[in-house]
Amino acid sequence: MKLMDQVLQIVARVFVFLFLAGVIGSMIVVIISFVEDLELLVESDDEPSVDAAGTRA
Amino acid sequence: MSSGSQILSPSNRVRIVVASSVALTFISFWRAAAIVLNDLGSSAYYVGGIAEDAFGRSAPWFILGVMLFSFAVRAVYVESCSMFVRGGVYRVVKEALGGTLAKLSVSALMFDYILTGPISGVSAGQYIAGLVNELISKADAHGWVPPRMHALFHGTPHLNVNAAAVVICLAVTLYYWWENIKGIEESSDKALRVMQITTVMVVLLLGWAVVTVMKIGADLPPWPTPANLHFSETSLGFLKHTSLAHTFGLFGILMAFGHSVLAMSGEETLAQVNREIAHPKLKNLKRAAIIVAIYSFLFTGIGTLLAVMIIPQRVPIVNYENNLLAELVMWFSGPLLLRLLFRTFVVVVGFLILSGAINTSIIGSNGVLNRVSEDGVLTDWFRKPQKKYGTSYRIVNLVVGLQVITILLSRGDVNVLGEAYAFGVIWSFTFNSLAMLVLRFKYKGERGWKVPPNLQIFGKEIPLGLLSVFMVLLTTALVNLATKEVATVSGIIFSAAFFGIFTISERVNTRKFKHVEKEMKEHFQLLHEERIEREAVGIRPDCTIVTVRDYNTLLQLRWVLQHTDTAEYDVVVLAARLTGPGSGEVDLSTEQIFSDHEQTLFTKCVSIAESYGKHISLMVVPARDVFSAIVQTANSLGAARVVAGLSTKMTSEEQAFRMGQAWEAAPPPKHQFVFQVVKPGPEVQSFRIGPHNPDLTTEDVMLVHRLWLDARRQAGTEDLHHHDIVTLALTRLASDYSRDRQSVLKELRGTADGPIGKTPARVGPSGTPLPKPITATPPTEPKPQ
């Protein structure tokens, strides 16, 4: 039981490390893609698009 | 069809053109965002209560964290959509990770889809029952409840919230089961309207909450540190007997994150709507994705934060865990009546959005299972069309049956459902991100966009962003296995059952496919085309398209063959293969299996053609909407007419109306054609689709002529023609119509009630009735017009 607990503690630490590293990396993804997409949202299309009614403008 | 017969020479075999691209009507990014938000936004109603119940009042911070992280998951979905890998979840994951993991991935996705219905329905039921109890208790406080009711309930009358939730959820699920059996279509109009109403509610909710905070003052929830995490025994799951239950440290953050991951359920809908998004596709997909991300961050994230800030700590969580937003409204500052009215509004919106999620879950499950059946992983027994409505009723029955069992087993407990639901959500995300990570190295084809950042080391690209997202998802999924007992047990049983079904089906299908392939090759020449182009498929202009679905009702084909000289005009038999929204991201491919039903259908069509000694071409198009597929094919082939049998679920006028609507929505170039519906008798009714000269009665022509004659007698009218009379009349009508629409409409309605109204109302492209049938009976020698 004690051994099991020790194994769990080690696994938990590995998971925490991977998780936190992943969170930091994901935050970089969020920042870069958010800025990029926000620009897209406000910029107009060069080509004809579809309006809210679903018809081509 | 004899399997032992010799393979015919290519010239003798009937050609089946299989279009691989789905015929879609495109939607704007606003509509796409609305569809996704209908699914994603619904979690705002239950995730806050579930998370707070699991680990305490710091829950909003984790939900905000999950909503921020969902921006990154969204990026993975955008990359997956920007790739041009053919196939649905099964084929994409199979290409990256192999068949076993692909089947597991689909099983997890099915678990996610099937649980979406019960959790949404039960949550809607909880909100409704909570509101009813609140109204009764307020009425009781005013002495409006009769004493007899008091005696009956041994106090204030009230509903058993969980039991009421089960009944409401079952009622809504069974309603949508019947709608799906009949063949309901997921309308982006409806989704947009629901989201417009939801937006009004969200703005009022957040605005009123902020005003309340400013007025009464409120503390932020406890910070998301290990010391502030208070896990319930249930939320520790299998870990409750280990040392981690007491000394979890930073691991607790990971556990709490796992309990909040439900907040981003629905993100996968983004992949479903991708194929329908209008040009420029990638740009609009990213726009839809960012709208979804911002909206859900505000609604689910900030909404939950404000709820925990405003609802006093002294109120036990058990009082409001399944009614978080409703409870929040009751603690707003303002008159009670106004708060009750707004709570009713919140509940009505919740019912709309949550019951919509039940429908989405049935449609999504149906789409995914249809798709895996086409991919040969599920036997085509499931795809047999319903006799009257043509829907894959066996799949719908299976999905709804599983949902009903889940609802009954949950006994109306949202927490139990939420725990199980998280299993499907996190594992389907994990499989998808793993597949994308592997495809970065395996797939060298075109890719519209990549999740940033990507490092270049010794000429090799390291997908740092994708790897990071995958690490978060994988660790969360693994930790959830340990902390969510119900989810782990039910998820594993469910996935194992589906995995078993898929594995056995695949073996059966592999054997069958070889046989089918041989039979198809014997009698049919399969020609795969990305899109239908008239020249490429060798069809002459002005062909006749005959739509077929049920091999028992092919009267329309007999009628067309009887009256068409196929030496002069081609007859194209068109079968639309319906693909649900769950498979909206995918195409038909060469390897896909023709079901027994389709084989019988084609064989019968060929037999009929042979009995008339005439040649036909067969065509299969995948479609989300049958009418769009027919119109797009008619346009691509330059067809002069489209002939269909009478629908089992609509009149010929309604069929023509739907055809007209599809024509209006179709992208240019498009041209007019005649749509004919063959009824038993046979009786044929014809409609013109697209702009066309109106059918004038003799009286109309005479009136124009008399007016022209009279005007012509006057001086200065030497150049007057009949069309000038019509032009003037129309110009005046248009002017009257813009000035006084109602009275013009009244007159037009009066006209329609007259002699014209006596004939069956027929419908033009814009839905206006045509004066009278072009052809009342079958022509003796019909020629395509």
C-alpha cells in the first residue's frame, strides 16, 4: 500500500509537470492565435462572401 | 444479380457516377458560430454547479481557465479542419493512429454525443421544476395556496425536482426522437434565432450582475490554490483511499481542472459545421471560432464567476447546484417581481438552448454512426431507411434508446451525468489532438493553417503549441480516470461495448465488401468524381433527372422511361445519400460501402430500364439536404427537368416549394428547370423552378390585347406593344405594393381564392403559387423542355 502511494506520488508529480508545461505552451497558443483571429474578425473580405441571410453578396 | 456471372465488358455495364463532395448550402460565420454556441453555451447552465459541488467555491477560476484553454483546443480544431484529409473522425484517426485507436476514438465521441442529450434535458428539467417550486413558494408566502394543497403535501406544495427533470427530459427526448424519425433538418435559422434571444439574456444577466456587485459589494471567489480546494468524497473518486486525497498539492489543481473540463463540451461541433461555412472558408472558420470562444468565455466563465460572487456563502450549494443561473437572478438587487420575471426568461432561454442540444446530440450521433457505417465499421443493417420517411431509423432508435436508459439510470441527477459526460468530452478531444500531432509528421499534404508556435530545429519542425495542448488534454484525461469513478466505469463499459460492435461489424463488412465490390464491378462501372460536371460525366444537355430513394416506389422512373426517347435525351437516375451533420466534415470515398439497400435500388432501376430497352445513367451524391443536392446536380448537368415520386411526408406542392427554396439558395450559375411529381395513377404535376414566364390564362391575354387595342387607337401610340401594357401594369403594381403592401396582398389573396385557388396551389421558387399546372396529365410523348 505504501509502495503504491509512493508510485502514485511520483506519477502525480510527472503529471503536474506535464500539465503545467502544457498550460504554459497552451497560453502561448492562445495569445498568438487570439491576436491573429481578432484581426481577421475585424478585417473585411477581398472576395464576395455570404451575408447573414445565407445569400451571396 | 448473380455473383457467379461473368464480369461484363465496361461498355455493357451501367455506369454509376459517385460524387465525392457533399452538396451543401453555405452559411455565414455568424450562423456557424450560432450552431456551435447552441451546444457549447448550454454548459453554462450546469457546469458551475457541478464544479462547485466537486471542489468548492474556487470553481469559477477553473472554469475561466478551461474557457481560456478552449481557445487553444479551438486552434487544434481549426488546424484539423484546414487539412484536406478525406474522412470523418474514424478515417482521420485511423490514418494517424491506426484502426484500434480510431474505433476507441469514435466510441468516446459517441459517449460524448449520447450523454449530451440526457445532461441537457435533465438540466432543463431541473431549471423548470426549480422555477415552478419557487413560484409556488412565493405564492404560498402570500397565502394564495389553498389549505387542501398544504395538507396534501404536508407543507408548501412542491415538485420533486429530480423526478420532474426526468419526466421533462424524457418528454423532450421522445419528441426529438419522433422528429428525427420523420427527418428533421438542423436549421441554422433556428440556431441563429435562439442565439439572438440568448444574447439578450446574457447581456441582461451580466449587466444586472455587475450592477448588483457594484451596489451590494461582493468578494471574489477564493483563489485557485491547493489550500482553497475542498474535494468532496465523490470527486476524489478512486483516489479517496490514497495519500493523494490529503496531500494533493499542485496535483489538486490538475484534479480541479479535470472536474471543470465539461465547460468546453460542444467545441467539437466546430468541426461539424466547418464544411458548410461559406468562402473564404478558413477565414470564416476562424472568425466563427473566435466568436464562439469570446461568447462562451463571457457567458460560461464570467457568468459562473459572478454567480459565486453574488450568491451568499451561507446558502448551501445543495440548494442551487442544478439551478445556478436561476439562483443568481434571485440574489440580484431589484424588485422581486422583476427578478421572478427575469428568472422565468432565463429558464425559457435555458429550455430552448438545452432542448436544442438534445436534438443536436441525436442528429450528431446519427451522423457519426451513419458515417462509420459507410466507412465499413458498422454493419449497413443500421442504415436501412425508414419505409415512410427514408431516415436511418435504426440508428436513431439505438441512440435514443441509450439516452432513455441513461436518463432513467441518472434519476435526474445532473452531477452524475456531468461526471460521466466529462469522460466522453475529454477523451474525444485527446484523441483528436493526438491524431493531429501524429499527422504533423505523417501527413505531407496541403494544410491551411497550423497551431502556433512551431520551432525549427535542424530543419525539423517541432509543433510546440500542438504538443502543449495535447499534454494538457492527456494529463487531464488520465487524472479524470482516477477521480471520476462513474465516468470511468460507465465510459469504459460503453466504449468497450461500442468498440466490440465496431470490431465485429468491421470483420463482417470486410468479408461482405469483397463480395459487394465483386458484384458491383460485375454490373456497374463506378466512376468517382469530385464534383458533377456535365462534360466530365458524359451527359448531353437537357437531360432528365429522376430522383429515387425507395426501390419499392419507382413509378417516376417507369413514367420517364415510357415517355422519353433516350437516344435523344439522357435519363439520369439520382440517389442522394444523406449525410448527417456529424459527418458534415467528410466526403464519400472510393472505399465506402454501398449498402444492401442501395445495391437493390440500383439493380431495380437497371432492370426497369432494361425492360423498356432504354439506357440510364446512375448517379450518387452525398447530401446534407436532398433538395439542395438535386438542384445543384440539375444545375451542374444543365438538366431540363427533374422528376420525382410523391413524397410520403409532404404534398407535391410542398416538394416544389422546398425545391424552389433550394434553387434560391443555390450558388450561381443556375438555370430554370421543370420539376415534375409523379403520383400514383399515374398523375403528373409540373412546376417551373427558377424565374420563368408566367402562364397567362386566355382571359389575361385577351385583357392585355384589349388594353393595347384601346390605347393603340389614341394618338402618339404607334410604337406601343403588348409588352408595354404588361410593363406599365407591373410598374404600377410595384409602386402600389411599396406604398400599401397590405391592401395589395389582400387583393392578391382574393384573386388566389377565386378561380386560381380552385386548382391545387403550386409553388414557384420564391414560394408563390403558380397559376395552374403546366401538365395536368402525362404527355403522350414528353420531351424535356
